[in-house]
Amino acid sequence: MSAAMDTESTYSGYSHYSGHSKKAHRQGRDRHKSPRSKDGSRSEKSVTIQTPPAEPLLGNDASRAEEGQDDNWGETTTAITGTSEHSISQEDIARISKDLEDSVGLDCKRYLGLTVAAVLGLLVFLTPIAFILLPQILWRDDLEPCGTVCEGLFISVAFKLLILLIGTWALFFRQPKADLPRVFVFRALLLVLIFLFVFSYWLFYGVRILDSKDTNYQGIVQYAVSLVDALLFIHYLAIVLLELRQLQPMFTVKVVRSTDGESRYYSLGHLSIQRAALVVLENYYRDFTVYNPALLTASKSRAAKHMAGLKVYNVDGNNASGQSRAMIAAAARRRASSHNELYYEEADHERRVKKRRARLVVAVEEAFTHIKRLQAEEQQKAPGEMMDPREAAQAIFPSMARALQKYLRTTRQQQYHSMESILQHLSFCITNNMTPKVMLSRYLNPGPTLQYDRDRWFSKQWTLVSEEAVTSGLQDGIVFVLKCLDFSLVVNVKKIPFIKLSEEFIDPKSHKFVLRLQSETSV
């Protein structure tokens, strides 16, 4: 009953888009009551689409009602319109509460690290300038004249600080891609090294220059130049540790999704476990097809049906062992023939998918024939008949909506495509003068997760499970798991073996051949 109501409410959603929902409701009810004509002809109606903001094209439970529907379900179904109620599951409540709990701590940790790095960077850049300006402010009259040498050192310090500023901005001040559970060890060590380095320079400057009020201004400026040079070398060290060290592939990781078994292989360098997990997730959203739990529902229900055996109860205490054995044998024979049911079920599903795919292709190709791009001279002739890409997409969409709806339900992709996203994709194809095949490629073949809207992603919060410390480096045989609410990714690390390559020289003069002829041949 609930599946039927979902189907009716979904069909009702299309009536809302038309702008004539009440009229469509009455026509659908009359058509349900009255028998269809023999020729099956129906009058064509003009439809104006009003797109709601990012509502699903189909209900999530529509796939359960799909099995019992024929190809003409749209013409024999009564459309019931009314007030819709939004529901939320326990998993959604748990996910929202977990996000609210974790958001405060993650934001504080992120901004704390950024604040510490910004303060330390500001201290680094102001220190050489302070070394040069403090003697000029405190004991200017006692300083020895420096002349042209100091002016050249000023220019050197200015350009080196500019180069250091650009390099620091490019290496450190980048938008973070993720929140890691632990600190990045090399980055923390570099920050500590910079702090100790600047602190030691300030300590030496305060003891040897400020207290004694050194009058050798050229020596003071050279001291500031040496600080800038040392900071540049530390920046080179940061590039090696943070960027260059991980470029050489050292490990091969196998990533397996725990629900459907889809797997990929990636090559990684010297990384910690948490940074390797970050690389795996970045590649997951790009390479893995979108996770569709609706495809696993059929296999689970089939397994439950086949594993269900017959239970025999001895109520009156009589010996019913013979009857029990007969019933158990019948159940075993039924389970033995389950492969035939699976074969015919998959064959019937493939047949329906092919048929509805063909109908969708034909409908989209026919719809695209009504669109023509106007040239510059044609735009001046008929200004009243011109449409922008959005209006053109709304005009041709009703002719392909039913075929697209049936195909998405059959392939269980309805929860990933909203009415707004379909219209945006259609208007994009029209704007760039793309063919119907390009428009259909998004729906005929499920794409990676990044292809869909961000709010359609099932998982944004991941949990790293590892027996080793997440800050330790990758090693051969390490296995760690990336868990989310719906599934998990199992990552197995293997070290790339050492390859010993030898060389063998072949003399070009040794490539000599002779043709051996037999007497029986005709040569």
C-alpha cells in the first residue's frame, strides 16, 4: 500500500510542475475509470514547467513499486494530489547530531592552527625589519656611517623578504582540503624549528646589540641579512619535506568498498596514514561510481527469501520425523533451484532496462529536433519567437519526462537527479550545442560522486580506523578502514618491490638468417 501511495505521489509531483495540477488530477481520475480506446491514441497537451528548488525527480521508495508495474502504469494510475509531508529517518537524525557535535571542535582546531601559523609568520617577517630599524630609533647619533654598502643590503633584504613572502603564501597559506584527526608532523616540526630559530636570533640580538648599543651599523644590517638567508633555506627544507618527498611512488594501495566490492588501485609515496587516507578519499570521489544502496536491496531480499527454511513443530508429541524429513527435503530442492529464479529475474530486468533505454533515446532525439540555434541575421527577423536556453529546456522537457522517469526508476537512480538538476543539464547541453547523446550520457551510465550535487552525497564525515598510529608512515601490509554512515572503504597497503634490471647486448651482425627449402615444396 505504501509503495502504491509513493508511486501516486510521484506522479502527482509531475502534475504540480505542469501548472494545471487540478485539471490533470481530474483527467487522470476519469481516465482510470473509463476504459481505454483500442487504438490507444491520446491528445497532446501543451505543458508549462515551473521548477521547484532542488526537489527529487522521483521518490526514494519508488523502486520498490517498480517491480509490480507494467509499461503502461502512467496511463492506468490515479493521480492523487494533496499536502505532502516531509519525513526524516533515524540515520539522518544521527548524522545531523554528529555533525553539530563535531563542527565546533573541528572549527576551533582549524582556526587555532591557522592563527598560530599566521602569528609566527608575522613575527618572521617583522623580525629582520625590526633588527634594522631599532638601532636607528634608539641610538641613531652614535651609529657609524654605512653608506652605499648598507643601501645595497637594504635592497637585498627587501627582495629576499618579497620572495619569502610569496613562497610562504604558496606553500602554507592554502585553503585546507580536510580536517585531519592528528597534526601534520612535518609541518609542526617546521613551525617549531622556525620559532626556535627566530627566538635564538632575538636572544643574541638583545644580548650583543641592544644591551651594548653596538655602533657598527653595517654589521647589524648583515646580521639581519643572515637571518633572511637562513629563513629562505628553511623554506627550501619545507618544500622538500612537504611536497617533494611524497612524489616518488613507494606503495600501492588497494581500496575496496565494503558493500558492492568495487575496487581501485593507487600509487602513493612516503605519507602518513592520515594523509594517505586523505588522498584515497580525494580519488574516491573522482574514480568510484556513486554509491547506490537501492541496487543492494534486491540481492538482500532474494538472499533472505532463499535462506528462509521450513520450521517443523511437534505440537501433539507424535513422531513426525518422516514428515519433517520430507518437508526439509522439499525446502532443499527449492533452494537448489534458486539459481534459475536469479537467472530469469536478471534477464527480465535487463530486458526492461534495454526497452526503456531505447524509449528514452528516441524521446530525447525527437525532442532535440525541435531546437534550432538562431544565427545573428535570423535573430533580427523573428524577435518574438526567440527563447533563452532555460526556456528551450522547459519547452522540450515534457516530451522526454515520462521516458526519463521510467528509466531512472528501473535503474534505481531517481534519488540522484532532481528536476532542477535535469533542467540545468539540459539547458547546458542546449547552450553549448551538444548532441542528444551527450545529454543522455549523464543518465545512461552512473558517473562518479563528484558528478552529482553536493547535497546528494551520502557521506561527508569519515572516520579513520587503524591499528597503527595515524601519524606513522605507510608500511608494507598495513590495513586501515575509512568508515562513513552508509559504507566503509578498506585500504590494503603493499610496498612496490625492488626491481633489478639487467642489460643484455645483442650484436647487430648476429641477425643473419637462411631460408631452408624442402624438396617436397613448390618453391
